[in-house]
Amino acid sequence: MDLDVFLRDAEVLLRGEKAEKLALFKALLLEYNQKYNLTSITEEKDIFYKHFLDSAAGVFLFPQGAKVTEVGSGAGFPSVVLKILREDLSFTLFESVGKKCDFLRVVVDNLGFSEMNIMQIRAEDAAREEKFREKFDVCTARAVARMNTLSEYCLPLVRKGGKFVAYKSGDETELQEAKKAVELLGGGEMKIYRYELPEGYGSRTLAEVKKISSTPEKYPRDRGLPRKAPL
């Protein structure tokens, strides 16, 4: 797939049909950023390309009607943008910081989203709960951790046959480093999609990992270990 063509189409949608909801999201982001410190990116053009359009880049990887979880939701990237573009998707957002959860609930209420649940919980803890473990069609994350650590957070939440979609920079070194972790956690071959954000905003990649077998019960390890001692 030519992602540059797809990005142009996504930009048309975000500036046209979806512009009203996107503008409301941006206004809420800037308002709450003053007290919650949600993002260091505050210029309008930077927000559009670095946050909104980048979040939109992976929307084609989400199956119709997918049950999606997002790890480390923060200010809602990519989940809020994906929901604006794809109302058919349902989301469960895992975020450990209370004030960020408060912001996300404000966004959900103001944008009139349905089937978008905010959970204040760490991914490691959520993955040990039967109601969440291996229950999702897709798990996604952006700007949370290196790929080997992130795989341990995300793959235990994905059902067999589902997928893990990670938003990453243009540096693919960490994707190669994560192959062992992905295999240990039940993941299959990693597909990498490369794209360039317009107007010199940089190279980016999407990493897609299919879940081919159940994650061993010992993963994820206790909180802190996935970062301190990556697989």
C-alpha cells in the first residue's frame, strides 16, 4: 500500500468532513494542556501534522468493527483521531495517570463518542485481568516505550488471530531488536509500513504484529520489569 497516497486522502478527510470534530478536540487539548501538560506540541500546524495526521496513518490496519485497546493513551493519540475517522471501532483506553484519564473523559463526552471506555490502570495490571487478557482484536500504542518493552505491554491483551499496531519513528533499529520479544509473547512476523509526513515533518513507521499463539502466563512480568529488563 502506498501510504503517501493514503495520507493525502486522510488529510482531505481531516480538513473537510471530519474538521468540526477535530477542531473541537484541538480546542480541548489546548485548553487542558495549560493545567495537565498533555503535550509539548502546541502550534496549530505542528499539532495537525505531528499528532492528527500521524495518528490517522494507521487507520487502514484496523478491521471493520474491531474491538481495540490502546496502551498509554496520554492525550488520546492515536485513539481519538482513529475514533473520529472510524466510528465503527470500539475502544478501551488504558492510562495510569488520573489527570490524563480525566481529560480523555472530557473528550469522549464533548465529542459524543460511544463505545469508548477510559480505564485508569497500568497495562501490566490490565493484562492479568481475565476480562482484558487476550480479549481485543487490536492493541495499539504511540510514543509509550521501545518496541521490545511495548510488545510485553500490548501482546498479552490481543486475542489469537488479532494484531498489535505500534506507531514508531523512522528509526527501525528498535523494531529489529524486538523480534525475540515478539516471538516469546506469541507474535508472528512483523510487517513494517514506512511513510513521510508532509512538509518535512519527518519519517515514520507503523509496525504490525499478528498474534499467532497465546502469550505465556508469566507475561507481562511485574510492573517496572518490562522497562528495566526488556525481553
